Amino acid sequence: MGWVQTFQNEFEKTFIRDDRYKVFITGFKNTLLITVISLIVGLVGGILIAMIRYGFSQMKKRKPVTIGKKLIYAVLWVVDKILALYVAVVRGVPLVVQLLIMAFVVMAGFPNKIVVCCIAMGLNSAAYVSEVVRGGINAVDAGQMEAGRSLGVSAAATIFHIILPQAFKSALPALCNEGIAVLKETSIVGYIAVVDLTRASDLVRSRTMSPMMPLMFIAVVYFVCVMILSFGVSILERRLKQGDRG
């Protein structure tokens, strides 16, 4: 049949000829690498930002009386304002612009562009994760902190062992969405000449002059990756619910 022959020709031209499948393999590896590292940076940075801002909000409720506590309060006030500005700027500037600034201004001349991508996307993700975590913390009953303190548990231990686990469970769907967003946003790294999946399809398409096969292929790969990530998160959610019932 004619369509079968056409498909075979397109497949051979896109993947087999000149070993073009290797370009897609390289792009897929870079996409996964950038996604994983960016998510780690974003998760760690976001939790840290959320904890600092939450700690300051708790400190505001208790007016410091000693000079030492007043000094700590002043430092945290400045840090809180800086972090709030950071979150506002990151959320207000397109990611592609942040990536270009990181690549051609902040880290201009840095040889490893993948590292640049990981830093830019990780810092971007941290701002969004911090707001997700803060929302999860605010969803936890306010009496949890007082209950922990009344039992003699320190404020830091109460946050990390009582409040943060509950906040994580309520914020898990939003964190999953952030992970999916980071995976899909890696498609912009071609702006600084990093070969990811999208850039790989562009390179192959420019040689074959046939857009359908490369673009449909990367669309399927992105979709499968998102489905796998969503499935993994759904399993985690079920286990957390089972733990609550247990």
C-alpha cells in the first residue's frame, strides 16, 4: 500500500539514514538530565525558601524582646523581602528570557551549556515550588505548631517532622504539575544551542525537509514521559493515603 511505503520512507529518512536516531538519543538524554537536575535544584531551593519565609511569618506573631532576637528578626525581615522579590521577578519574567540572561549575561562564556540550563531552570522552578510548599504549609492546621511546642518539641523539629510532611501530602499534586512543566519547558534550551529532544527534531527536520515524522515522534516521547511521571505520583499518593488509614 502507498501509505505504508511512504511511512517506511519517512522512517528511514528520519531515523536510519546517516544514523540520525543518535541525534534523538542525545536529545533525550539531555532532556532527562536537565529535567532531573532542575527538579532537584528547584525542590531543595523551593523548600528552603518556603521554610525561611514561613519561619519569619511565625516570628512576626511573637514580638522579639531581647536584642539577639530583634537582630535575628531584622535579618530575617531583609531576607524575606529579598526572597519575595526573587519569587516575583522569576514568576513575572518568561523562562526563555531568564535562560538567555543566564547564558549570555550571568554565565557568559561558561563552556557547559547544560549546566547553565540546569541552573536557570532550577532557580525558576525553586520560585514556583516555594509557593506550592507555602500553600501546603498554610493548609496545615495552625494548631499543629502550638501542639508540637506544647509537647516540648522545638520549632524547627515541629516544622520538619510534623508540619512539612502534612504540607507535602497536600502539595503533592501541584508539585507533580511543576515536574511536568519543567519536563516540557526543557524544549526551550535549544535557544542556547543545547541539543534536547526539540532541538534534535529541528536538526533532523532541517536535513530531511520533512517535519511530520520528527515532530510527531518527540510529541509521543514527551507524552509518554509525562504519563510515566503522573503514574509514579499517583502510586505515591495512594501509598500516602494508605499510611494515613494505617
